[in-house]
Amino acid sequence: MPAKKSKLSRFELGKYYLANLFLRGVIGGMRLLPYERRIATMGAIVRGLAPIVGFRARVRRNLKLTRPDLPENEINRICRAVPDNAGRAIMEHFSPEDFIARQSTAKVSGEGVASFDTAVAEGKPVMMITAHFGHYLAARIALQHRSGQPIGCLYRRMANPYFNDMYVEAFYETGSPMFEQGRRGMVEMVRTLKSGGIIAIVSDLHAIGGEELTFFGKPAVTSVLNAELALKYKAVMIPCYAVRQPNGIDFEIVLHEPVPHSDPKTMTQYTNDDLEVMVRKHMGQWFWIHRRWKAWKGLGVQPEDMP
């Protein structure tokens, strides 16, 4: 958990303050461009920086672990597409007014749409299980517009406390409630579920304290908390993906059938497998930069087994 301002030294605060000024300047300058151009430009900037900051090496390592069958030209394409998508998502996050206007009417499709509509109409709690794929906030915007209901989101505080203020403010532009990762956020999220609300959670991160399941056929430490909450509060658990379209700007929101209620590990493995199907269809849209398969207390892929 990132430290709060009161826990940081003067040197750390000064470093973060200067970084915040730089980042705000870059984002503010980019916002002077027309929406479509600024999104594409930020994608190009992050794509250009990827080899320098190590993103490309991380993508290659994860692909070598999980998809050693890929030809070199496809690996190169994914190495370009992943940071491009990440850069676009960053600028979309900090362009909330234009992003909301563009994605409110995004196409919503998939076999899970009827289940979503029915659950909302009946006032059942709904958990939208999503991932760092495309841009999950596009799904939040479109589904809030479709349902007329707020969708709560869990977020993790950024390490830079000054820049975090801007980050969270942009989050709130896309809707509320927002739940900061931690005990208080969990209490608020549970309260939303108990009242029959809708929440959205990204489920594709390495989770300390999680169970060893699989993702792309490799052991991946994964939190089963989402499934535990769904079982406890009888929530409808729907895999949800915002698929970036070929123009790089628009999205299609795809909802899959609800996860069958059984036990937490089986349900969570189901969501891992469901995400894998989507990633295989759109390899450049998942955040392959994540250390998804790292080890924890003997679980996950051990360092000596990583490429």
C-alpha cells in the first residue's frame, strides 16, 4: 500500500512534488490537442518509451513464458500494441469529459447482456469482473448509461500523493462511488453489494494471499475474494470487457454469461479462463507488462522458471 504524505520524508515529498508538476504539465499540454489526436499521440509516446523503460522486455518475457509458439513478427506487433493501448488509456483517464461523451453510447454486446439487464431490473447485486484489457472505464461509462445506475469501482492509491489527487479526481468524473483499496474501501464496497448495487472489479493482478490457480496454463496467484463476496451476497458475477476498436478510439463492451455459483476457487478459475479467451482474441489489448505470474511463498512461477 503506498504511503500517505505524513509518512514520507521531505526528500520523498519533494521528489513526488516535482514529478507531479511535470506530469500535470504533460497532461495539460496534451489536453490542448483535439481529443482523437491527443489519445493517439499519448499512445505513440508510451510506445516509443517502452523499450527504454523496460516495458518491451517485460512483454517479451511474459509471452515467452505463456506463448512460446508465437512467431517473431507477432511478438513484435504485441510489443508495440500493448504500450500503445496503455498510453491511450492513460490519456483517456485524464480526458474524462470527452471520454464520457464518446463512450456513453458504446455498443454493448454479448450473451451476458440479458442477464445484466435482468439483474439490474430486479435489484440484485451485480459484480462486473473485468481486467486491464482495452480500457475498463469505457465499460463503466457505457453500462452506467445503459442501466441508469451508478457502478462502484475499487482503485489503488498511487505512490505519488500529489499526482494521486488528480488521478482520483478523474476517476470520480466517470462516476461514483469509488472505493480505495483497503479496509475502509472494502466496507463501502460490501455496503454497495448488500444494498443491491453494481460494482466493477479488475481481477487480473497477482494477489498476495491469494490461491494458486492458472492463467495461460501457468500457475498464477489469484485473489478469490470476488467469488467469496458473490457467494455471500448472492451477487450476479458477470465477466465484462471493453474491447478497443480498430480506430483506436471507440470500444465495444462485451458481457459474457454470469459465472456459475459453486465454490470460490472454481469460480475464480472460471474468470481466469474467460479472460484468457478474450486475450487470445486480442493479444495487444491486455497489459502484458504486469508481473502476473510472479512467485509468492512458493506459489506461482518461481524465479528460476521464468524466461
